[in-house]
Amino acid sequence: MKRIAIIIVLFFGVRCTMAQMLGYREFISAVVENNQEYKAEQLNVPMSEAQLKASRSIGNPSLSVEYGNNSDWGIQMGQSLDIGVTQPITFGVVAARKQVARNEVAMASSNLEEYLLNMKAEATKGFLDAMLARDLTETARQTYEQMKRLAEGDSLRYAKGDIAELDMLQTRIEARMAKQEYIASQAEYRNALVALDKMAGNPRRGTMGVSGELRNPGKDYSRGELIRLAMDKRPDLQSARQAVTLAESQGKLTKRERMPEAELSLGVSLNSRVRNEEAPAPEFIGYTAGVSLPLPFSNANKGSIRAAQMTVQQAKLQEEAMEKQVESEIMQAYNRYLLAQKNAETYTAELIGDAETIMQGRMYAYERGETSLMEVINAQRTYNEVRRSYAEAMHECMTAWVELQQCSGSIEEIEF
């Protein structure tokens, strides 16, 4: 029974640890599904769709009821009841308003796509930052453990009289400094994990680590093909183009709204019998129908039309500026990616292996009294610098890759 209990405890302990480890696919899915800011942004689309539905409404008719009494109680001139219905008639305003609402729905969708693209890019770069912090923490941990063992060994060698006190004190100081660096790197890593949990919509998840490996993507791109892709897919560029269409439809709506609004009226009049002896009249029913048109003297002021035209012109200029900005961003991101790839190619696993071999050789020689402590410390620092530079170069390369994809308008599925 004890063995079964231990197995059960170990099983659930492993399951709990696995749940606290975070992979990229799990993370990016949680960001898309649970990020509160993205959920709030998503509401803009149904809100604009509701505005589209509201734009289809037409003006309400008016009902009027009037009662008339021509001194019927005194001289018996009769009574009347007038009932009328009036309906405003606009010429193309509802259709123009619906077109504006449709363009606003399309713009809201483009803005949502842009938000999603930027959110996924920022989340991916945050995950890369956490991976870098993890690798730097691991480097700091190994350095601390190595210096701690070296300091413990030097304490024993000093007690035996094999080394000088200064060497023993130096290794002790180096071990303490390595411990402080390890503690600081742990704090940076924990903060990076908390940031990931926040982006995933659950700050209390308690992620203990991230999985995956920083590496050189090793993918080649054509700058011209990236520019063409960005011109077709960049959501912010699509929004700029949609803004031109929206401004044009708003201009048409402005013209329609300046047109005179006609009013159609229908009425019926019920008149009672006139019993006055001097001017008697029978009971009768009268009908009326009419159309009223305002005199559009105010249309002489073309300010609103001119403003709408300038709005369209402004939107077109902003579209052209956005196209140039997209092309410039692609070229800059492409150059950064090429440079990051060259830097990443400098640091290889072979280079790290050589630096580790040198460090281990120096430590072995120092323990045998064949080399100085400073040579060991320098070899250790060189090894640390190579590992740190390798992690930073891979991080920079992958970050530049993500930014290049962001500039082109889509984030590929990344395998770590």
C-alpha cells in the first residue's frame, strides 16, 4: 500500500509539474482565447454590425388628429374631425447610410486583424524573452555551482597548505558574485514567466518554465516577395485603403443629406351637419393629399461638401504614405534579419564546446597546481560569455524573424 501511495503521489506530482510548464503553441492559443484586451477589441465588430442594422431604418410617419367646433353649441355651424398622416421621403439617404455602415464593418474587421497580428507578434517576442531568461539563468546556475565547488576545494587545499590564502579568498569572492548573478537571473526569469501568464489571461497560472530551444530559423526570404505579400496582407494597409472607401461613402452620404427632404401627406376630414338656418350644409367627408418640398437656400453653402472632398483626399494621401511606410519597414526588418542571421552563424555548438573544454582543462590544471587562479577565472568568464552571446544571438535572430513576419502581415507557426 505504501508503494502504491508513493506511485500515486509521484504521478500527480509529475502531472502538476507538466501543467506548470508552458509550450509555445499552448501559450499562443491561450493568448488568442483568453486575452481580455483582445476580447474587448473583438466587440468592435458586432458593434459596427449593429450600426449597420440600425442604418436600414427609415423616418417614422407622423399621425395628426384635430378636432374643430365652429360654435356648434351656439349657432350650430357644425363640428369637424381631421385625421392626417405624413411621411418624410429622402432620396438615397438610407442607401448611402447603409454603405457607410458596411464600410465601417469592414474597417472594424481590418482593425481587429491588425490587433491580432500585433498581439501575436508581441506575445511571441515575450515568449522568446522568457526562453532567453531561462538560458541565461541556466548559465548562471552552472557558473555558480562550478565556482562553489572550486571555492570548497580551495578551502580544503588552503587548510592543507597547498595554496595561498589570497587564492582561497579570491575563489570565495568569485563564488559569492556568481551566486548573486544567479539569484538576479532567477528573478528576471520569474518576471518573464509572470508576463507570459498575464498575456495568456491568467496571471495566477504559476508557470514554472517554458519549453523549446532558441535557434537560428535558417529561412531565406526574397525582399520583393515580402513586399508584395505585405501589400496584399498587411491589416493596417488594408485599413488605410478601407479608410479611403469609407471617406468616399461618407462624402456621398453628405451629398444625399443635402438634398431636399420631401414630405407626403394624406388626410381625411369628417364634418358634421350644419344646422344654422342662414347657412345650412349637409354632413360630408373631405380628403386631402399633398407633397411639400423645402426651398434649399442653405445648399448654397458648400462647406460640408468641400470638407468631405478634402477628407477623401486626406485618406488617399495617408494610404500612399502607409504603402511607403510598409515598404520601408519590410526593408529595415529584412536587413535586421540578415544581420541577425550572420551574428547567429558566428556562435555554434562547437564554439561552446571548445570554450568548455578550455575551462575544464584550466580547472584540472589549477587543481594540480599547474596554472594560476586568474587563468581559471578568465577561462570561466570566457565560457560564460560565449554561452551568453550564443543565447542572445539566437534570441536576436528569432526576434528579427518574428518582426519580419509581422511586417509582412502574418505570423507563421513557429516550432521551437
